[in-house]
Amino acid sequence: MFKNYLKIAWRNLFKNKGFTYINIIGLSLGVAACILISIYIIHESNYDGTVSNASNIYRMLNRDARDGKINDGIHFSANTASTVLNDFPEVVNAGRLNDNDLFYGAGSNEIRIDGQQVQHHEEGFTYADQAIIDIMDIDMVYGEKTSALSEPNTIVISEAIAHKYFGDSNPVGRSLYLNGNNDQPFRINGVMEDFASNSHMDYDFLITLSGVEFGEGEQTRWVQNNYYTYLELRPDTDVAAFQKKMSSTLINNYIKPALEAGGFVIPDNSDDVFSMQLQPLTDINLYSKNITFEASIRNDIKVVSIFGIVALFILVIASINFVNLSTAKSANRAKEVGVKKVVGSSRSNLIGQFLTESILITVIAFVVGVVISFLMMPLFRKMTGKALEFPWTNPLFVISIIVGALLVGFLAGLYPSFYLSKFKPSAVLKGKLAIGSKSSGLRSGLVIFQFSISIILIVGTLIVNQQMDFILNSKIGFEKEQVIQLYGTNMLGDKIDTFKEELKNINGVKNVSVSDYLPLEGTKRNGNAFVNEGRDNLDETIFGQAWLIDEDYLETLGMKLVEGRNFSEDRSTDSTATIINQTMVEKLNLEEPLGKKISRYGTLYEIIGVVEDFNFNTMKQKVEPLCFFQGLSPTITSIKVSSNNMETIIASIADKWQEFMPNMQPRYVFMDDSFAKMYNNVSRIKTIFITFAILAILVACLGLFALSAFMVEQRKKEISIRLVLGATLQNIYKLLTINFLRLIVISSIIALPISWYIMDRWLQDFSYRTSISWELMVMGALIAIMIAVFTISYQSISAALASPSKSLRTE
């Protein structure tokens, strides 16, 4: 029986090629979208999942819940890890990382291999305890895993770096020199396997923390927070109870006494607003939205969930097309059903026949969808910026495709099968059954559902695009255009001032500033505590940034002084002066800030200027308090240039660099490119969202196109009679399109409030955001209406222009 079903189903597919092609194309596009997004979701959801014992590993967070907002920090004092390990038996191991490029060696560096003269730039440096290798179960290619970072002045490099510089040889025992410091070699003590593409740790160099102290007393000072702290807990630990106990003990026994001794004022409700939290290792990638100074490459569970919903919607839309087309096409199969029933076919036989056809179509569509997704994988990999792999060898993938094809085919074909099989032979054979000529309630509801989703996606795309334009083009408080960032200038040593003056003499260079503290992610940050003069132990401490800049910094970056003056080389007193931003003025409650003094860890600085607020984090965060101090931070040199003859200016800068550093290639980027890079993740999300939104709309339009074609086909006689009786092209066009347009308008009424709610929630993640205007919402609805009109116009106009004689001759 099944063989017979299959044979008839195959014949019907070729008999109704248009119906078949549209169903297969729509379903295969939906399947391809689902596969690609599923691969992406699985990749993002399985971050750090390959770490053995990952379920017992946690990263410590410090939570600030003041003013009804939750802000989590990830930096702790150097002695937090050892204290937790010693005080709590639940802790098996504790380790620290420090990738704060405020300190020598972290972040990015110029490196030199022993025996060579050439300097190479590399990124991905961090300081690490030996315990990190143990906790994260980092495997070694060369070297001893149990002691790789146990000795001072040692370093572990990744397999990729080892291959890059040493080929296939074992580099253990060789030395690296960082940033031209020939007095401090780092012995390579191990080569670790490269971190997985879905590991939140993306380092290539681990520098030992053994014997390291960043300043006198830093290792025992509770108020100097520079380290990420990871804990491995015993498997039977009650994590919630341990977290509460650890938080209370650390805050009350160690941190509060240290803060009070240092002159910090603790709020009366500190127990309610400050706490320590434990973040599961596998949650770091998707649940770090509220964490300050977290890596910008982190994703968000909200975004991943939205992509999953979009993928499901695309598949549902494609399935709806199948249901709509099958029921609309019922008139063409009514006689077939009637004849089969007359000759003895039961309803169950007919249901089996139609379900077989449905499943056959979906199996073909799934196979085509797999092929499409495989072919599109390189483009999707580039779009997401992720090292995604197609899971050919994963048995679960193959099983999912087979089960998915059967399940979708069964569910999508269930209603049409029961619908078609219930026709009464007497009514059908007498021609009394007018099936499919008018849109049924179910079919109308499904079209409304399809286009409601489409409108939501269109509006979402418009708002995402508007927010990105707002971020990249809004006033941010500094000038990022025509500014070249030249890296590695710390290698110049005491020649930095001479180099700066030489750059100023290049034709087309307007100004030059040397500072590693820039309003861009990936540059230096230094959190400090501030209080007004004489208010130690009286006022609540204000935490803000402390940046070292030179006297050319503000002019080079186009920052505006709203009060006071800039730093001057000619004033020795400026070494104890500061320029603060407007937010710092507000936080310190300074009505007339000029001439006032603020305390920074007991040292007083006179306020000589106030700079207009500028965004130095992403626009997801509000501007923080900030103080500028005069000083040297020489790794990055910013060069403001004219827009004329840019190639000549860049060539002149490169030539000047080679004069000073013949063994090192110049490395530069434009600041506006660096600024855009801060939002790479958001830009990628925008691209993915727009791509799949267009795909969903395309699939919906395929269904609408086919549905309108069937409606026209079934009303040919009516249209011909109307034309004979004098109906115009406009009359016929209106007749055939008005019902569809009515459905799209209903879809708009349903979708617009939902769109506003969803996108308003998304925009809440940005402290600086665009507004959702009703004009934009209406535009989204109008775009959907225009797409629908364009889709059905071809069929409607063709029907109105057809000769009535052809249709009437067949009667």
C-alpha cells in the first residue's frame, strides 16, 4: 500500500510542477535558515562546555544593586582567590587572571624571540596563576601541565603561536622579550593547545603570576581590584548557600574593614546593595550583559533566543504556505477524491495518500535545505564572525534532519489531508462543491499570521538599522574622523618626544598626542576612587576613571573644554592638577569646580578645567566620571591629519617611523574604524537579523504569490464573465486584490503593537538610544503592503488582460 502511495505521490508532484516547486523552494529556504541558526545557537550555548568539570567551575562577580539597577563587576583584589581557598572547604581550587593592559605585559605587546632582532606585534596576553591551567584543564602540547606557570618569569604560549614562530620544533626553554625590555626575558615553559572557538578564554600567551606584584603591597591590598577570580567547587556543594556565606564573610570580614581604614564611606544599606555572586563558567558567554568592562565579544541570551524564534518563524511560514496551497488547490483534486471514493477508497486510504505526498515534499525540501545551508556556511561564518563547522559527522544532526522532515511533513500535511479526504463523492461529481474559490477562515488566519510576523521583522529591521546609524553618527563628544592611531610607540623609549615633534612637521598633520587612554574599547582603563577635599570618611566615595594624557590630547581628539584651561608643559604645578568631565562635576556636587581640590587615595589635585562629557565606553553604558592627569602613557600615538592627500601623509608617517624603528613595521588604524569595531557584534547581529528577516518575507511572498495564482485560476470563469459584461482592468484588479489587502491591513494592526513592545525592550540595553516613532512603524506596515501588492499584482493584471473566450470556451 505504501509503495502505491509513494508512486502516486511522485506522479502528482510532476503533474503539479508549480505547486511542487513553490512548496519545495519555500520549505528548503526555511530548513536552511533553521539549520544555520541552529548551528549558531548550539555554538553560542556550548561555550566552555568542553572544559572537564565545567559544571563545578564559577567566575566571581561583585554586584552593585543601587538605584534599582544591577551592575556586576569582574575585578577582585589579588588576595581574594587565596582567601576563598583557605577559608571555605567547599572550594577545591581558586585561580586568577589579569589581562588589564594597565600593567606591563598584559593585553598586546611587541615581542622579540631570543636570537632575533625583528619585533613582532601580538595580542592575547594575560597574567595567570598555575591554578588556571588546573581549573580550566588546559592540555599541553609541550611542557609539564602541573608546573607550567609555577616559576617566576615563565610564559606559556598557544600551539598556533608556537607553530608561527618555531615551526614544528619544541620551543620550551626558549625566551621571549616584551616591548624592547632586554633585561627581562620570559622563558617559554609550555605550549598549550589552542582554546576552542567557543571558549570565553581567547588568549595566546599566559604569563605567570608567580612572584609578580603590581606595586608595593598590591598582593595583600583589598581595595585594589585587578583580577578575575575563578573557583572550582566540590560537586556536592549547595551553590546558593555557599554564595551567600562567601559574600557575607568576604564583605564583612575583609572588604568593609579595608575600605573604612582607607577612608572610604560605606552606605548604611550596603548589605542590601553589595554582594558577591558566582557565575557558572558556561553562562559567561550569554549571561554577562550587566557586567562592566566585560569583553565586547560576549553574546546575549536575548539575541540568541530571538534568532531561534526567527528561524522557527521562517519554518512555520513555509509550512503555512504548504497548508494554504493545499487547501486552495483542493478544487483541482475534488474530482480525484470523488472518483476514488466511488471505486472503494476509504477516508483513511485518502489521508494516507495525501500525508505521503506531504512527507515526500518535505523530505525533498529538507535535503535541498541541507545542501543550501552547507553551501551558505562560508558566508554565514563570515557574517557571524564565528568559527562554525557544519556537523556532518554528528549523528544527532542526521537524526534531527530525518525526524524533522517526517514531523514537519506530517504536521503540515495533517489538515490538508483531513480537509481533502472529507469531500462527499455525490456533491463533487455533480459539480455542486465550490472548493477553494474563496478564502476560508483558516487560510485567512494563516495569511494574517504570516504577514504579522513579516511586519514585525520589517519594523525590527528598520529600528535596528536606525539604532546603529544613531550610534555611529551621533555626537559622541570627540572627533574620530581623520585621526590615525599609531601603535607600538612605547618601543621608542626616550625618543618618543622627538618622534612626536617630527610627526608634527609632516605636511598635512594637524596635531599629535601620545596616550594609551582613548575613548575606544581595548585601550587602557584605570578605575580610581575620588572624594572632595576634606571629605574623607564623610562623603560616599565616587569611583571613576583616571587617565594619563599630554597637553595635545584634547585638541587632537576635538574635545571641548566647557570651563577652565588645558594642561601646559610650562606649568610645573600641573603635575598635581586635573581636568574632570561634567559627570564627575555632577557626582561630586561641585557648583564651581575650578580651583577646587579632589582627593585621589589621599593625594590632592586641583581642578583646572572641565571637559564636555564624551562616550568612552559603548553607548550601551552611561558616561562615567573621569579625571585627566598629566602624564606619559606611550604605546599609542594619535595623529590628527587633514583629509587631503591622505596616501602621501600616511607614507610620510611610515617613512618617519622607519627612521626611528628600522626593525619594526609601522602598525596603524583609523580611529573611526576602531570606533565602528566597538560595535562589530551589534553590526553582525544587525546583518544576521536583516538577512533572515528578508528570507522570512521572501518565503511569505512565495506563498502569497502561489495563493493568488490559485485564486485567479479558480475564478477564471467569473473574471471572464465580468470582462464580457464590461468590467475594466481596475475593476478586476480591485476584485482580486482587495481581500488580500484587507488581510495585510489586519496583520498590520496586530503586528505594530507587538513590534513596538519587542523593539522597545531591545533598546533598553542601550543607555543612549534612538526613539521609536510611529512614522517608522507605519513605514514598516506600508513596506509589507507594497510587497504584498507587488506579489499579487502580476497574477491579477494577467487575469484581467486575458482573453475571456479561452476561459468560457471550456464550459
